[in-house]
Amino acid sequence: MRVSLVGGIARLERHYLQEAEKAGVDLKIFNRLEAGLSSKIRHAEAVVLFTSKISHKARMKVMSVAQAKDIPVFMCHNCGVCALRDCLNCVKKGLVEVH
């Protein structure tokens, strides 16, 4: 399963990837709004959005791409490894969103 993580803390990237590997998820991490973000997330099966670490502009861009491609978005205000674990569990179960 391919999941894109938008937001988060750069120093935790290694831990995010380890947690995703444990869950059997191929995780792509985007810590900030970057060129071509829309094209990079459009092939994901789900998007995890850490709302406390992303700009409103980036959030709106992610949401518009996800809505157009019918990609589920899991939003979480926290950005720790445990928050990612919870989001990945919800992705695997097909739940709608996490707060």
C-alpha cells in the first residue's frame, strides 16, 4: 500500500519510515509544500496529513488533489510517531479520519 505523508518533523523521518515498514506500508514523506507536490501524491492510495506542521496553502492543495482523484485523507493534528501509527492503522482499516 502506498501512502503519502504531508507534514511532520524532518528529524523524525527515519522513525516515520520505520513505523510504516512495520505496518507494511510504502511511505513517501513531504515535509513542506514543494514543486510538483500534486503530481507526487496523486498516485498514493491514501494521504496522511499532519495539520499542525503544514501551511494552509499546502493543505488546500493536498485536499483538492485528493478530492479530484478520490484519495482518502487522514488528518491528524499531532505529528509524532504514535500519531502516524494510529493513522496507518486507520488507513488499513479504511476509517475516514483521525483527529
